[in-house]
Amino acid sequence: FQMASKGLQDESDDDEFIEKFRTMRYKNGFNEETWEEEFDRVPMFMKKAPDEIDPEIYPELACLQAIIHDEDRPPEVQAKSLKGEGNEYFKEKNYEKAILAYSGALKKKCDDDELNTVLFTNRAAAQFHLGNMRSALNDAAAAKKINPNHLKALIRGAQCCIELHSYAEAVQWCDEGLKAHPADKKLLELRASADKHRRAAERDARKAKHKEKKLHDREEALRTAIKDRGIKFLEPVRAQRGSDSEDEDEGAAPALSSKEATGAQVCLDEQGSLHWPVLFLYPEHQQTDFISAFCENHCFVDHLALMFEELPPWDTDRKYHPQNLQLFFEDERTEELYLVNPELSLLEVLQHKRFFVKEGTPSFIVLVKGSTFLKQFTTGKKIRRL
């Protein structure tokens, strides 16, 4: 009876203890409101490593990092720990930190060639994913120097060369790799791709060279045609002469393209005729006309008739009729005006001893006969007739 009574008493004490345990709060447990955040601070359960490890916030992680970077351990052990850290960063696609970890491991300068080969190869992969192709290639080459048959280094080197458009070098990387791994599918694919790109690049280079030669020959023919006609150019004086003035520069090749917004250039047609960009200036109204291809054999009168077949809107006095117009060019050296007979061809005017083509574009001044503006414009200037 006493034993039964004692058993009942013990059972009652247990119930009391359990009930008390249920109502007590665990002093070292997670906070009910922030438990997820606290749970994520535990290294074993972290989904992502923090960018900065504050010992106050991450005491366990700081402790683990201190163990990893313990300088008292052998270099090989430290390098392997840093390699593992770099691999974790790589899995998280945090390539910058992966590179720092691999670089830290390599700085340990351990004697393990296999480990160093892997470190260089892994760092090359991280650099590759960041788009640092030259650095990735250098790391792949360093890995290959330690172990010439390391497959991942050979593949990465070939990939970097392709990205850098060094297709012949990529083929060489693949060939070196296939000697040790003749059946590797990735190397075979990379070699085929690199060879295809190499042949395409060589073909494009040949086309570009042919096009360049063709353009060079065409320009030489154009310059020869201009020289044979005795046409002169007015070019800016070279800086070494120490002058801001302009003068003819017979020693230099003329500027054939216009520096105006049109960008037009004299050209030579298949029949051997020159076609010039020509500018007409109307100083009375501060207006211009531009003909992009004035054939040297055409006369001014024909172009003027087309240009003023309908009078322009700025001609409010309706006086710019073709038969009322006078055409001039100016000798910029003497500031003399030359009156051009509109019946002349463009070539005949360009061949005049005092005509100089400026900036690749012959220009002419158009004024109205007998107008007040013509008298004002020509005052103090000598006018010569062609």
C-alpha cells in the first residue's frame, strides 16, 4: 500500500513538472516573431552567405571563417579551405567573391600541382562568367602549364579564344586537347566551331582587302583624272607653317570629300567624266543651293534654268529669273571676282588658272543683274571676266 501510494505521488509530481514545462519559456530559443531571420543566421541552414560577416550578428559564421583562415595550418590545408569557399560562392553565382577565394588559395603557394591546376581552372571559369575573357584565358594557360592534359583548362582556353575571336588559337587549344582526349565531345564541338569561324574570318578579311584595294584604285584614278585636267585645290596650310591663312598646297593630296554636312565627293563615272558637288550662294538672301553631282561637261545655264524654273519662296521680288542672273567665283587670295559666262561648262571654269576648289566643293556666287545689292556687294572689288 505504501509503495502504491508512493507511485501515485511520483506520478503526480511528473504531471506537475510536465505542466510546468509546458508553460515555461525557453530562454535561449528563437523569438516567435523573428525566428525565420534568426534561423537563417545559422551557418548550416543559410541559403546565401552574407556579403560582410559581422561577428556580432553572425558569431557562428565568424568562428568558422576564423577556422578556415587559420594561418597556423599548413598551406595546402588553407588553400583547400579557400577552394571550398570559392566553390560555394561559384555555386551561388557570386563570381567576384569566388575569384577572391581562389586567388587567396593560390597566394598560399602550396606545392600541390593538382590543387593549383584546379584553382587556376576554377578562377578561369569565374572570370569567364564575368566576361573577363583575357584574364580567364591567362588562368587557363597557367593551369595548362602545370598540367598540359587538364581537360577543363583546355576546354576553357578554347572557349576564351573563340570569345576573343582568336579562332586559329582556339583551334590550336582544341588540337592540343584532342591529343590527350581524342574522343572528348566538347573539344570536338569547339574545334568545329572555331574552324568554321576562322574560315569565315579569313574570307571576310580577303573581301575587306579586295574592297580596300578597289577603293584605293578608284581614288587613285580619280586623283589622276583631276591632275590631268589641271584642276587646283585650296587646302588649309599645315600646322607646322605657323599660319592660319589658306593657300594651295601642291605637295599634299587634295581633300576630295566635302567637309560640309552633305559629305558629297567628286566621282569619276565609267565614261571617264567627273561629277562634282557644287554649291551656289545667294548672299542677298543668305540662301544656298547644292547640286550633288554636276557633270563637268554640262553648262551652268542648263542648271540655272532647272533651278529657277519655279522661283523660290525667298525671292519675294520675283527677280531671280535665269536670264537675270550673273554668276561669279571669288579668288580668295586676291579677293577678286570673276564673272562666269553661263554658257561655259563646269570643266572650263574649273580649269581657269585662278579657280581653286575649296574643301572638295566648287562654289559660285549668284547675283541679279543691275540690282542694288550687286552694286553694294561688288563695291571695292575688282571684277574680271572669263
